Amino acid sequence: MNKISQLVARIFLGQIFLISGLLKISGYEGTQGYMEAMGVPGMLLPLVIALEVAGGLAIVTGWQTKLVSMALAAFTLVAAVIFHSNFSDQIQMIMFMKNIAITGGFMLLIVYGAGVYSIDGYRIKS
């Protein structure tokens, strides 16, 4: 059960970023405007998309899991502070806490790795 649980956890975490990155492509102008309204330069959007899509795929497949988890955990915390720290708005508070929970999931991947059903866990036996 542990092996399957690690795979499912990676899929759950990775798909959030993969889908989010792809949706940012289709809603590029709106996302760029939102970023700029929050004080983040819109020219960073291509980097955000690349991190989310590539990072999401890396987590799902279990490639460079610890390193990618560190990057996505930091990204998620920064996003929580910049975009969701208006605690007078209940929805933003929930979004902030969601980001904290996602960061916790990445911290577990940093500690325990991707598991055997992953590119990182694949070993050629001699």
C-alpha cells in the first residue's frame, strides 16, 4: 500500500501544477493582469508557466523529485504570501491554507522521495 500511496500522492500534487500551468497559457492575458495587479511583474509569467508545467510533470513521473519538490514548495509559499494573504477574505484565507498544505506534501516528498513507482526509484538490477 505504501508504494501505491506514494504514486497517488505524487499524481495528486503534480496535477495541480500541471493543470494550473496549462490553464495559465490559455488565460495568459488575464493571469498576467492579475499578477501585475498584485505587484508581480507580468514578464515573469513564462517562468511561472514553465515551473508549473515542468515541475508538475516531474512530480507525477517522479523525476528529480526532491529537488523539484524544494522548488515547488518555495514557489507555493511565495504565492501564498503574495496572492492569498488577505485574511479578511475567507476565500483567500482558505487558499492560503491550501498552499500551506501543499507545501507540507512537498516537504514529505523532500524527506521520503518519490518511491519505487517513479523515475527516481527505478533501478536497473545487475
